[in-house]
Amino acid sequence: MPDFEVSYSALQRRDPSLDGIVFAAVKTTGVYCRPVCRVRTPLARNVCFYPSAAAAERAGYRPCLRCRPETAPFCPAWKGTRTTVERALALIQAGALDTGGVDALATRLGIGPRHLARLFAEHLDASPLQVAQSLRIQRAKRLLNSSDLSIAAIAQHAGFKSPRRMTAAFVSLYGKPPSAMMRPSPKDARPGHPILLGSTTWRSVDAGTCSD
């Protein structure tokens, strides 16, 4: 990952060349962003950078609602240079950790689980399980916004072992359950009556925010 000065300069310029390589988190509101986010650039003293969306979420930050950094954690630039890491990410994307464990994933890659954990820590600053969790939330959020599936069906399609676990993951990251983020029913959209998607009182954290 680039050093702080390079990363912050890219954030100031909204440089797309680092999009997916660094994720900017601000220590004042607990939100993390992509470097291309259109919000006002925060002061340097309030910013820290992470090499992946999963790493930022592990540190207690929630995704920006404007640039949606959690939707782009697997772009080619983010995958790093290690072939093993790239293969592991592809398998995780395909659901390897939704149906099996880290030991089985490492076996498929021909390495030990400890070595796999070291590679993920080096390149992504997050564990394979944390990356998988970030991806499950991304899948679920997409289904909540684009389908009429039930919470139970969305949890299953997203790779969660149960609706309860999906709810716990959303409450931990967003401060609200997935039901609060479901697409409004068309019958609720009446002329002169705007749909209210709800509001959230976010918990303060020790880290920062780019936008909300």
C-alpha cells in the first residue's frame, strides 16, 4: 500500500489510480471511503488508510453511503501481486468460505492455513474470514436494494448461515438490521408522499469518516 503522503495526495486529487488500492477512513465520524469520493477532503490529521474494505470494517469503520467503498473491494488493482492471494480471493468470491472453512481453503491452494493468514495480513490487513464477511454483506445489501426476496432468502443467497447471523453483521457494521435497508414496496410510493428510508443514529468510534 502507498505511504500516507501519497495516499492523502491521491485523496485530495480524487485520483482513480488508487481506487481499490487504498481506502480512506476519517477519525471523526467513523466512515471509510474510496479515494475518488466527491465529499470534501478531510484534514490529514483525521485520516488513516487501509488496504482493503475488510480491514477498514475490522477497525470499526462503516462504508460511506455516497461512494459505497464496500462494493469495490475486489477490483484487480486491490488484489495485490501474489498469485496465491488472487486465487484465494477468487475462491472466496465463489463462496469457498460460505460452505467450508479456512483450513479447506488453504488445502485447495496447496498451503497451510497459517501461511494463508500471513499472506492476507500482508496484502489486505484482514483475515480470509473478514474478507468473506465483507463480501457476504455486499451481496446481501445488493439483494436488499434490488429484489423482493425475504430476509431469510437473502441471507441464504448471500452466504450467511442464518438470518440471525446476517442481522448481527448488519447491526455491527451499519447500526441497523437488514430489514431497515430493504427496497420499499411500490404500494408505499404514493404521489405527494415521499418514501422515507429511515434514519440512523450512529455509534461513535475511535476512527473517522469521509462522508455519510
